[in-house]
Amino acid sequence: MPDATTGATAANPHLAPYAARGLKGRIFSGVQPTGNLHLGNYLGAIRNFARLQADYDCLYCVVDMHAITQPQDPKLLAGQTREITAAFLSAGIDPKKQIIFNQSAVAEHAQLAWVFNCVARVGWMNRMTQFKEKAGKDREAASLGLYAYPALMAADILLYKATHVPVGEDQKQHLELTRDIAQKFNNDFAAPDFFPLTEPLIFGAATRVMSLRDGTKKMSKSDPSDFSRINLTDTADVIAQKIRRAKTDPHPMPASAADAEKRPDADNLLGIYAALADQEKDEIVAQFAGKQFSEFKAALTELAVTKLGPVGAEMQRLMKDPPYVESVLRDGAQRARALAWPILAEVYRTVGFLKP
């Protein structure tokens, strides 16, 4: 009787080459160079990227083309691209074994996106909730890029025939669109299984980190209060100060998980502790049940400094060495293009373009 891996490989021929190498597939994931990386970015995405290296072929991309769908300062964008790269490296991603690159350095992303613009339907784009949120009330003034960027996101993934993408809850709709585009391309051009129907990798609890000032709101770089978040480059003293000032309530620590869920600020801090400690939140609740917040915050501070301190220090070091960071991106782009061009050439032949 075949095991689950064998069955999955039989159902998805795109997995077979990886299974032969003892891997589970190929991952593509991108991070926008928006600056001020914080604890939520680290726990929800970047730390997990490093952990996936043992089981997957990985491409990690700084999606600078997505960044310009809204106004950007060019000088800041360049620096923030290096910052994201430094974060990837500081989290433990091996640039020799995996591919780290910036999206604009691989022209095939934009070329495949145009094909997908012609495959995707306007009705699909109209359902994208993130466009509605980002464009706000004045949608007529939004850029065409902001409207069409889900097709570029699909191209990012399918250009490498990625079998899996790590996604948060807010990105599930975009992955569904990617699967729709892949399916329609395969059907329209009578090319069964040309593109894989990419599967999501959704991580478990404690990946959604909330504001230190309001446990009902997601931790965000756009919050005007720097005390709402822990930045990856914060010093030990700043981390301690922010945790000490984190919002709590007047009661002792929750006695149960059910109690914690009714108290969002306490629940958020417990979730952060559990994620940093790589433990279940129930275990942390039991460990600190009934204790004073001051005792819990002291323990959380020690843990956060221990886990985040080395990452922040390495980021600071790398950000002082732009030539090295840029060399990683150049090498990654060259390797990414070697994977991308044959697939794009196959797409071009499939749709009827003459060989360039």
C-alpha cells in the first residue's frame, strides 16, 4: 500500500522530480521591500523560510516590482531591497543552496505576467479584496499595476512551476487565483498538467502577531507608534522597553486557553512567547497561569532578546556591507533566470509565439 508521499506524487506529476531527490517540491515566496521588518514578519514568514530549506527547493524573492504598484521613493526602495535580503540571510537561508534574488532582475516575471493578463478574467480581478483595501475609496486614481498585480503574483509562482507557496490567511485568495490561471492556461491551450496547481503551505498557530498596543489589530509597520511592534533591528534595551510597555489588563495571567482568548492583549503576548519558544500556546498558558504580568513580561523579554538578538545583529552587519548583499542578489538572479527562461520559452511555443 503506497504511503501518502507516493500517492501525492502519483496525483501530481510535478512532484516526481523532487521526490526522486528526497524533497517534497519547490517553493516560491516573495516579500515586498517595504522596510521596518518586525516580529510579525519574522514569525509569520521569514523564520519559516529558513526551516523549509531541508525539505524543498526554495526560491525567495524580494518582489520589488510589486512594491511600485504604489508610490515609492527610489532611494528607499533600493535600501529596503537590501534590507529584506539581509533578513533572509540573517534568518539562516543559505544563498548557495537556495536562490535569493530580486524580482526586477529576472525579466521573465514581467513577460509571463503579460500572458497571464490575457488568461485571467476581469471578473476574477474584481473579486480581489486586497485591491479594494489598498485602493480605498478613490479606485479610479489607483494604478493599473495595483489592479493587475495578482496576475504578476501568479507569474512569480508559475514561472518556476512552484509546487508549494507559504501563505498567510490574507494571501489565500491570491493563491486561489494563481490556481485558476494555471488551470485555465492548461485548458485553453490543451496542455494538461503544464502548470501545477500550486498548493498552499499554511503554518499553524502563533503566526498572526498582533500589535503590542492593541491585541485586536495586526502588528504593522504603518502603525504610527513604534511601541506597537518589535523591529528586527531593535536592540536588547529597546525590545525590553517595548515588552515592558506592551498593553495588558489588570488581571493576573490567564488560567486557561479559553480565558486567554477572551483577553486579546494577553493572548497576543502568550502567542508571541509560544512562537519564539517553539511550544504550543497551551503549554505557555499552563506555565504562567495566575502569575503577574510583570513576571511573564520579564521571561518574554529574556526569550525575545535571546532569539531575536543574533538575527538583528547579523542584519545590522549585513546592511553595512551592500556589495556583499548585492552579490547574493546577482548570483540568485542568474540562477533564477536559468530556471525561468526554459519555462517561459515553452509557454511562448504553447501560445504560438515565434521563437525569439
